[in-house]
Amino acid sequence: MKAVGMIPVRLESSRLPEKALCDILGLPMIIHTLKRTQLAKSLDEVYVVTDSEKIKSLVEFHQGKVIMTSTGHQTGSDRLAEAAGYVDADIIVNVQGDEALVNPVDIDTGIKGLIDSEADISILLTKFAKKQSYGDIKAVINLKNEIMYLSRNDIPSDSRTSVDKTLKAYHVVSFKKDFLIKYARLEQTPLEKIEYNEYLRILENGYKIQGVLVDSDAISIDTQEDLEIVRGKMKTDRIVSLYL
């Protein structure tokens, strides 16, 4: 099966302006994400997917491939669905542009988890201890590791029973291409709008999402604090030496 990695990224960002261009050890954030995604053995091709000419020029300067899309998309998955129509692939892997610490091995693991499951989509999950972190998406799974729900709140509830560890969504998402295109055509759903989480559209329409557990401390960059944490981690990161 042919797998293509796609990195959706916009120039605008509310909490950290133009975060895709933020410097980390001499490279823009989006280039770290690109270079690390290119190291995944299961991916046949990798594209940055954007509506920004500035990002396009930057990525091409670093010998990356770009697919330009409409400016009117509401979610990253909608942007990917448009881009998926331009490539020959069986699987599309969405690696969020702010996952500058993404591990290529985890990308491979997510693809295998999708292929081995009954689902049309897989999402990586990591153990998470921080409480009331509303910028992070938490998940609960069933006994088959299929995702039952996703929320910005702490789930499962610890109101009656102590919960030391939860599961956090690590934004490496593998889709069967045909399903990605079908999913993007679905109307937004009530819980999706409440939680600001596009993947709830899948669950609300009765489709399965396979959770794939990995051991990772990667964090997505949403704030200046996140950026400083990632800058610190990069100084001792073993993967960065493969491309920097």
C-alpha cells in the first residue's frame, strides 16, 4: 500500500503568531517537522500542504514538496482531503505542522496500526499526567484500543476514582485515502463544534478510530511556553542530528 505523508500548515496562528516560521536550532519549526517526517520508512512521499506562498517558498528552499490548497478550509483534515485528490496513494498520513519533535518511528507505527485494524483511521496516543490542560486533546479507548471519545477535558473523570494517567492525542493521524475524502464531505457535527475537535465528526457518524499507543514526550507547539520547551528538548534530541 502506498502511503503519503501530508503536513498541513497555515501561516496565521492566534496564540503564537506565524509559529510555523519560529526558529528552533537555526531551522523554522515547519522544516523540522518536514525533515523528521521524511525519515519515516513507511512513507513513499511527503508534502507540506498550505495556502501560504511564504511557507511554499520556504519549504521549496529546503528541497521539500508543496501542495497549495484553497484558503477556505475549516480544518486541517478538509485541507488534506483536497490535497489527497492530487496524489496517488492508499493511505494519507496527517502530521500536524507544529509537531516539531515527531518521531519517524511513531509515524511508521501509526500506519501499521491502521493496516492491522478494522478502522479507516488511526490516531497515535501517549500517556499523559497533566491535569486541566485544555489545549491538549485527551482520549478514552475500549478494550480493542478503539477510541470511544475525545475531549479537551480530563477523561476519564477522577471525581470518584483516582486517575493518575490519561491518554493524549499525538497528532499523527493515518487515513485510508477514500475515507478521508468521504469524511471531509460530511457536515460538521454537534460535539465537534462544542469540543473544537474535527475527529469527533468521525465518531458521531458511527465510524471507528483506532488508537495506537506509543511512548513519546513530543508536544505540539501552540504557545510561547511550548516553543521554549521544544527548543530545550531539541538540544539533546537524537533524531535532529540526522538532518540538521
